[in-house]
Amino acid sequence: MKDLKEFVRDIPDFPKEGVVYKDISPLLQDPEAMHRAVELFLEKLDGIKIDKVIGIEARGFFFATLLAEKLNAGFIPLRKPGKLPYKTIKEEYALEYGTDSLEIHEDAFERGEKILIHDDVLATGGTALAACKLVERMGGEIAQCDFLVELEFLNGREKLKGYQIESLLKY
């Protein structure tokens, strides 16, 4: 099996000039690579009880659903405003210029449930921190946050101090 990094391609100047986008599409297209990524995530969760897996829109959904199935846990989508059909709770977070927000169904999980938060990339940590705050506001316990890719030079892990953070591929 090739190293998983070989399945991530760099796309220069996307979505804007100066950014090198880490495209995980080749990894998603290869069944062995996807299977290996799921195995590695599960190893990092060994012995940790998970009741629900939150996937952050949109690329966080890919592995979050696979992990939920393997963990015999429920899946919860965390989405941009206006995308969920039922009553929601919202958490705003800062962007470089302005703010954005995430929403979750108000009945997504019970108080005290153990939650795994998953996203494809840990960059500055703003989105993941918003997800953590939302879960805690609703009475959930964050068991771990995991990411396929971590862009270490953006120091997102610093913003998530106090949480268990795991990532498979670090750049």
C-alpha cells in the first residue's frame, strides 16, 4: 500500500491565488486508500466510546459517515446556515475577513453523549472550534476531533488546546 500522502494532490492558487489546496479526491477514488484511512482513524480511537460522529460540511461527511458505521454510532451533519430542514442551533466563528456560522439540529444528540468531530482538514482551527463549542453548548462530551489532513503551519491545533486532536496526514 502506498503512503496516503501519495493520494493527496496539490492544486496551486485554489480557491485563490497563493493558496495550495490539498485535494483528497484521488484518495476518495481509491478503495484501498479509503479503507486504509478508515483503519488508521479507528486505531486512533481504540478504546474510546463514541455515540455520535459529527461530520463538518462538506468534505467532513465522507469519512464521518464511514466512521459512524464502523463505530456503530449515529452520524450528525454540521452544516452552513439554512441547509438543515429542522430546528437548529447556530455557532458563529471568525474568518480572516468577517464571520461564518455552523448549524446543527437541536435534537442531534442527548446530553452526555460522547461525540467524535471529524473534518477533512485542520487549518486555522476556527471551524473545528465552532463545532466543539456547539457540542458543548448542547451538553455533549467531545471524545476527540480528527482530521484527514493537518496544515501544521496554520497552527489550528493551538486554537483547539484542551481537546484530543488526531490527524492522519501532516503538512
